[in-house]
Amino acid sequence: MIISVKEIKKFLICVAIPLLTGFLSSMIAVLLSQTSFQIQYAQLIKPDFAPSAGLFSIIWPILYILMGISAYIIRSSNKSTQKINDAIFLYYLQLALNFLWSILFFGLDLKFVAFVESVILTLVLVIMIYRFYKIDKTAAILNIPYIIWMVFVIFLSYFIWVLNK
């Protein structure tokens, strides 16, 4: 099977979009707070289960790459255009909510709002994964680490908010 240059470009764009979204979100959050994530995170009172700051810079790029691959699979599907458009809408909605989280939590220091937003993001993500599953099982499965991480983020956000009131 030979892959066309057009398909390679499509794949790279699909992977680049979530990576750039995460990068821009973090840059805006740092600009708003005038402090790096590492410094802010170190200054928080955290629950015992909180990971080190370095783990976030490993986990998120992996999740963004998996998101991009899954979006590429959905966009390349032979299913109905309406099903694909609905799934991709949910993909971009969760990506927009993902973009906002760092800005709310770190940039604007709105810990409770970020917690509520993470719950909404996770609900949208569950629906997105379901829609992806209806189109392509592999695309849905690629997002399982993301949903697991987001459940963890919900608990971590909640406890950080409570401990730092």
C-alpha cells in the first residue's frame, strides 16, 4: 500500500493541530500568570497522589499525538459525511475545552472553574469517543488513555482547589 503525499500532509496536519493547541494554551497561560507551570505547580498544596511536574510534559504530548492520529482516522473514514462531521465537531469542541483548561487553572488562577471545566471536557470526550467508536474502533481506542488521564485530572483539580482555597 502506497501512501500519497496528500495523505501524509493530512496526517501531519491532524497530529500538529492538537500539539499546537496545547502549546499555545500553555504559552497564553504563562503570559497571563507571568510564571512557569513548574513554579506554579511547585507552589501549590497538592494531594499525595499528585504527580511531579515533569510527568505532565511527557503525558500531554503523547495524548495530543494520539488525539491527532484518531482525528486522522476519522477524517479518512468511508462512513457518511454527517457522522464524520458530527464526530469531528465533538473532537474540536473537546480540543477547545482542553485549550481553555491551562488558561483557567494556571493563567487566570481560577481553580474551581478549571475543575468544573475539566468535568465538562470529560463528558464531551466520552461522547466524542462513542461517536468515534461508531465510525472506527481504533480511533476510539486511541483516546482511552486520554479519558483515563482526564478522570485523574478531575480528581487532581478538585483536590488542588480544595487544598488551596
